[in-house]
Amino acid sequence: MNKTPSEPTGRILIVEDEHDLAELLRFNLKREGYEVHWAQTGEQAVQLCRLHLPDLVLLDLMLPKMDGLDVCKRLKNNAETSAVSIIMVTAKGEEADIVTGLELGADDYIAKPFSPRVLMARLRAVLRRRESENQPETVPEDKPIVRDKLEIYPERHQVLCAGQPVELTATEFRLLMLLVRRPGRVFTRQQIIEQIHGGQSAVTDRSVDVQVVSLRRKLDDEGELVQTIRGVGYRFRE
């Protein structure tokens, strides 16, 4: 028998106009101990976010009137709600909307139909990343970031793979640091251009792909830690 936690482990807002799905999500979330609110429209979602600031929003993109992308934009452009984590709930074949949502600031996405267990795992992963990002930096400067056989020294711009030095260009090192500091987070090509190239117009999506290929090759077997999310972008394996 599952034991329900005595206190909620976080506040979740479900934004979903399909009643049966919303009830299923609400049941599973409450069973895990979350405090749950539900909005059926985009307008209601924005209002509830301001009244009961959630830790995370499960946001269906296909909503009447104000769609999920507009909701995402409004939440991320408002100082009170900009830090709220967002997982987009999408239909298959909505790659363009997924990319747009991630570039607006959404943290992750999950495509319908989905398993409640998979959704819960993704939700917990996003909340863990949010919590770790809000923690003060306590790692000494000379202590490496360790991922499997990789050792990364941010201050020295040094990377070791299985104890052997890896020669990366400055751009490749910035790319690796962007991904490794937020494992599981999907970055679109445009986000990568903006964050490691300063949004330079001369840098194309194809350039990013070439840099990823080069980074993987130099990391040898550990290159598989850099994962391609087809049609969307890249992430570092969680």
C-alpha cells in the first residue's frame, strides 16, 4: 500500500481542457503528495499562476482561445511568474511548437499519449533541476564536475576523459559546460547559439550540429552522453 506524504512536495498547476485527462493527472499527482490546481483555459491558467504561484505547470499546448504557447510567453515575460517551471504536453508531430516553447523558456515536454509513470519521472527531474539551480554554489573551484568517465574543471577549462586530457576548442568547451550543468534539459539549436555564441547571426543551426559532432568525437565513448532530441535540439544524459 502506497503511503501518502503528510505534506505536499510541491505545487503543480495542470492546464488541460480535456476533463478526463486532467482528472487522471490530478489523481496521480495528489497520490504523490503534490498540491494540485487545475485550469481549463489559458486565461484561467495565467490568473491561477498569479494567485497560487506553482512550482511547475503542466501545460497543454492545444487550448481554446489562448493556446499553450501564448500562456508560456505570458508567464515567462512576467516577473512574478518567470521562474515557474513548465512542462509542455504536446501531440505527436508538433516539433515546431516544441522548439518554440523551449525557446520561450519551457523546461521540457512530453508527447501524448504518455505513461503517468514517465510523466512523474520527468516532472521530478525538472523539479530537482530547479532546486539545484536555486542552491548556492558550494563546489570548490578546483573540484571537477564528474559525469561517468568525464572530469571537467570549469576554472581551468580542462577536460579529462578516463584520466586522459581532451583538447577542446573554446566553443566546444562552452557547449559542453552549457549541457553538463543542466543534465536532462533540452536545448534548442537557437538557445545554444544565443548562450555560447552571443546570438551571432553568422552562426547557423548547421554550425551547431557540426560542433556537437566534433565534441562527441573528441569525447570518444563518453560522446554518447550528448544526446540528440530529433527535430528539437540536444541534451546531456541525466
